Amino acid sequence: MDIGDAASPPEVVTEAIVVIDLVDSARTSNLFGWHAVGRGLLRDLRTLIAQIGQPRGLRCMKSTGDGYLVTFHDPQSAERAAVHAVETVFELLRHIATRNRDVPEERALNLRSAIHFGEVDVVSSDREGPHISYTFRLEAISRASLPEALNPIPPDELPLENYVLCSEETAEILERRAKQWKTISIGLLKLKGFAGWREVFRILPMQ
């Protein structure tokens, strides 16, 4: 970012926010080598996200080291951006399931994803603000988080990989605008840096 830009107020937009994490990426890179395997996995993931997300309003994609922060925008309806984000993540999961059948185990892509919705500051090739932090907190939720939750699902009902979590705000949008998915509460959790208990949902295709 140019130093002059730092003095200017950032543009504020409402976007769907997605954090996609490559499961066990550090272990894979340590075992099989960053140049031999790890770098290729992240490049493959980035390519798939771009191919699937750009027609659906992808606005920002930034590496997080073990995955990507991605945002979506819809100029006609802010809430539709959340629907586009969910469409992208599930299409991504379908693509990697097909891809994984044709590659060695160490080259498989397995993901954890979380989706939120809210105002963000637009900075050069990035997004900032509490809603970004909130989405990272959602993505960090795992089976190990559930014993500390209120009214949690049994831990073994949350997969170890290739699942999608979302905030209450996103779940409400899907309820109104996208009947092809259902959301299931996994419990109320305390998220670091955010007051009170927050209900967290898993998104599943409607069968």
C-alpha cells in the first residue's frame, strides 16, 4: 500500500467473507516438501477459487499462508453476495472431490471453510475490520471447540475436513434466499475477542 493511502479513509463495503483453510498444509509441506508438494497445493487451490468465484462476484483473494481470505460483492443486492459465496464453496468442494480421486494422498486438497457477512474496509488487495476477524474465529472452530460450547452437537457429528461453517447472519440470509441449503446449529460458542455467546451453524445441501 502507498504511504499516502494510509491517511485516506478506506472505502467501506458490505461483502460476504470466506476463510478457506487447507487442512494439514504445514504438516504436508514438512513431510513432503514445500517446493515438491506444498506450493503446488496452494496454487491449485487458488486457481480453483478464482475459476469458480470470479463469475459469482469474487472481489478479493488474499493468501493467509495456509489458505485464502476471499470476499464477494453483488452490486444489486448485498445479501446475494452471501448466496454466491456459499455457491462457490460448495462448487469448490465438488471440484476437489473429483480431483482428489486422481492424485496421490499427499496431493489431495482437504478444506475447512467459514462464511460471514458484514461491512469491511477495502484496502489494497486486502480487507480489514472486525467482521474479517470474526470469520477467522469461525474457521478455527473444530471438534475440540465443542466441549466448551452451549448445546453443542456431538463432536463426532462435525467432520474433520471438507465442511462449511457460517455465522448466524449468513444462516438467516440462506433461510430467506436459498432453499437449496439447510443450516444446522452446532452450538453457542465464545469467540476470542467477541463478547457473549455466538451461535454457529454448519451448512449442508438440502437433500
